[in-house]
Amino acid sequence: MSLKIRLSRTGAKKQAYYKLVVADSRSPRDGRFIEKLGTYNPRVAKDHKEHLVVKEDRIKHWLGVGAQATDRVQRLLSKLGLAKEPKVNAQTKKDKPRAKTVERMKAQEEAAKAAAEAAKEGAAG
């Protein structure tokens, strides 16, 4: 049985509120869980006392037993010092323009330089 510490969504439409739960990885996101470990309210300020409320001793227990925290939960727990910051892979192609876009940008720069030179020659001559 693979255990996950994850967020279970509650609250109304467009008013998200989450429960921190430990659950079997095969159970649905908002379905059956083993234990509620805390709450997370993303709609309040980060320094507000209700932003993230956790049972630290129970989280340490479940992590010690072998439960895996999801990336988002691990990021939240790292701010409390209960887990390490998750490794983020920043080496993606999505943050760079495509090859054809780069070619078009170079062509536009060259055209702009040629137009500027023609304007200089026209003004000087």
C-alpha cells in the first residue's frame, strides 16, 4: 500500500480550501483517506495563522513510516521546516522560443538594421 500525503479539495466553486490528508495513492483525490493532518487555505495571506495549519507530530510520524508527500505538499512543508524543498527541473524547452520564431526575430532585426542604414544614407546624401 503506497501512502501519499496530499491535498484534498473542499470549499465552494472558486473558493478552494484544502485538507492535508494521508491516503492510499490509488484512492480518489477527494475520496477516502486515512487521517487528516491539517488544512491549507490559499485565499488568505501567507502570514495569516489559518494559511497552513498542520499537526507536526503526525506528519513526522507518517513521513517516518514511509508516506510520500506530493510536490505541492512538500513545498508547503518545507516552509515549516518539516521536509526538504522539492527539486525543480528548470531545464525545459517550453521556456525558449521555437526555431522558426528565432529565425523570424533575426530576420526582423536585420530588416530593421537595413532600414536604419537606408535612412542614414538618405539623410546624409
